[in-house]
Amino acid sequence: MRWRRYGEHAALLDCDSLEQMSAARATVEQAAVEGITEVVPGARTLLVVAEPASRALDAVRTLLAEADLSHPPSDEAREVTLDVRYDGEDLELIARDAKCSVDDVVARHSGAIYTVAFTGFAPGFGYLTGLPAELQQPRLESPRTRVPVGAVAIAGEYTGVYPRASPGGWRLLGRTEATLFDASAERPALFAPGVRVRFRSV
């Protein structure tokens, strides 16, 4: 890992892998270091923001240097289950590239337990890890100009759900009616880093 100052009151941790980033995030969040105001994970980075004039960043740096990130702390993660109608435009393409049947694709995708590694792209969009290896496929060669709200999709090592209609190049498995982002809600985003996610075929 590489530790870099990021402005006057933050530090950016460059991690060796997504797994290392996730372990560092869990370690920092569980430690609840006084003076830390925000922890923002990315695919291979972790941004840690502290209060001005705080020594909290030094404390976090020491914490991570001493932590065994190969065994991150366990937590009582929130879990959500989304009902999905598996009728996506790319379902047959996914099955063909995975060398299995459409039913197998649905069973494998809905049978896994996912974790929100980080969020981005659009408000409420989460990058979910845990996608079975046989379903890990590249993005479409030509992105769509419009992906419908609630579309459940895969790309690379991730699965995700489009919180609103937008352009996108992920392969579409199906669709959920769940609300992923509501700016007026007490908790606007359904997904947050560390949340466990299950998909249920309906």
C-alpha cells in the first residue's frame, strides 16, 4: 500500500487489490477513530478525511500499519434482498459466453451473496463483488445510449443495478423494481460499502 497526503485534511491510500482496500475500509470504519469525518472507498483506493488540525490521519496510518489486512475485522453488515425478473436483453449472450444455459446463469447469479465494495458512476450505484467466476465477462463493445432504471447487470468482476435510466455498457441480466436512490429518504442510497446483497429470482 502507498499512503499519500490528499490536500490539507485527507490522505489517499493506494491499495494492491480490491480485497486489500475492502479490508482497510473495514478496519478504519470499525476502529471509529476520533476526528475522521469520511471514508470513501474506490476500486483500489481509500480516501480518509479528517477534521482540520486533527491528528486522526496519523492514528489511521498507525492503525493500518499494524493491522493484519489478510484477516479484516468481521462486522454485522446490513443485508438487502432484491427481487429480480431475469429477462435482460443480454441474458442469452451471457449464457453463451459462460457456456451454460440461461437457467444456469440465473441460478448462479441469484445463488451468490454479494458485497458492496464501493459506490460511484451515479447516485445509488454500487459495485458489488462476489460474482461467480464463470459469469465474469467484459462490458459490451458498444455501450447502450439508455439502460432502463432498475436494470441488473454484470461487467468484469462486478454486478450492479442501475438506479436510474442512463447510458451504460454492462451486460443486462434482468430488472428489479427496488428503489436504489431516493434523495428525500432518511437513507437516500440503498447500497453503501459493506452492505450484503442477495438477488431473488421472481
